[in-house]
Amino acid sequence: MGMNMNKMMKQVQKMQQDMAKAQEELANRTFEATVGGGVVQVVVNGHHEVKSVTIKPEVVDPDDVELLQDLILAAINEALRQADETIQAEMAKLTGGLKIPGLF
């Protein structure tokens, strides 16, 4: 029994190392979303930091600022959703679908 436990602990440690490395890579990866046919583009990273917002001049209408605000919000939320989905999918691959408390 002692040997198996030892081997299992090594596997768990390796999995934790792999996951830590993957978390770091995913945190630095960027996720991009465009809305309104490309008039607003947002890039976020896996830390949920917005890295850039690009707005095409033709969507800037002083009489309809709300539309622009809605487009920016939609793009940010979509980029964050993509980041979360990707991170969850990558972590699930590493854990083989195991839910490990405290890791994510």
C-alpha cells in the first residue's frame, strides 16, 4: 500500500505542477471579441484585464453614445466569456474532468 500511495502523491504533484504552468500560460493568453460587425474590438487576458479597446470612428455618434457604450460592454463580456470557457476547458483536460477543490 505504501508504494501506491507514494506513486499517487507523485502523480498528484505532477498534475498540480502542470496545472500551475497551464494557469500561468492561460493567464497570459489573450482573448479577443469583436461586436457590431467589427466596429468595436476588445482584447482581454486570462487575468480578466482588458488589454485593448479598438473603436472604429464610424461608430462614434455624439447623438447615440448609449449604442457605443452597449457595444463596448458586449465586447468586453464576450471576451471575458471566451477567456473563462477556454480556461475551464484547458483545466478540465488536465484534471481529466476531476473537480479539485481550491484549484479553480
